[in-house]
Amino acid sequence: MSVFSREIIVPTNGEKDILDITDLTAKKVKESQLNNGIVTVFVVGSTAALTTMEYEQGLKKDFPKILETIAPYDITYEHNKTWQDGNGHSHIRASLIGPSLTIPFISGKLGLGVWQQIVLVELDTRSRERKIVFQIIGE
């Protein structure tokens, strides 16, 4: 069994930015020269998240709307009282979605469904440069 680790930096445009990182992930798996195993994808930070979705315009609009319903921007967050940074909702949303995914790969190909893409969801109120860590384990 071998372990292959890499990091990349991905710029975002701030809250509601959803970026398809499926091809980046597949590229890292290919670079590992491993055939079968798992890739863990992890975003560093507490106001961004990773998930899978069908990366299409309708869902890119629907997803932020649903997040606003679950963790609204305009309610009182103790975090905002403490830090005065206005992103308490961002931290809650990121915690609910999560910072990582583990995806199997077989014969060097990601084990995703036809309409399933890996996405980075920027939840902070400003643009950021996000570090993505890829840890690939396999043979």
C-alpha cells in the first residue's frame, strides 16, 4: 500500500461560490500512479466545505437558498458578537456540510456517479484562497 499527498490553492469569489473540483481530484489520482484505493479531499479552514452534487446552474442557485433557510445570515450569532466579523452563519454552514470527502477509485478512475461532481463550497463573506489537501491511499 502507498500513500500520496498533495496540496493545491484554489481562489474563490466569496459566499455562494461553488467550484467543481472533480477534474482536479482525478488529476491528483492520476499523478499518484495508483490504480485502486481511496482519495480523501480536505479543505483547510472553518468557513468552506466539500460535498458532491450535480454541478448544474439550477442546483448552484438552489443550494445557497437552502443554506439560507437552514442557517440564515440575519439572525444573532454569538460568534459575531465575539469577533465582529459577520460570518457566524458561514461557520455553522461549513460545520453542517463538512470539510472532507473520501472517494474510492478503481483502475485509476473516480467511483462517482454520472451526474455526481466534487464541489468546493465557499461559505465565507469574502473571497479567499483555499488550500485543498489530497491524500491518496492505494496500490
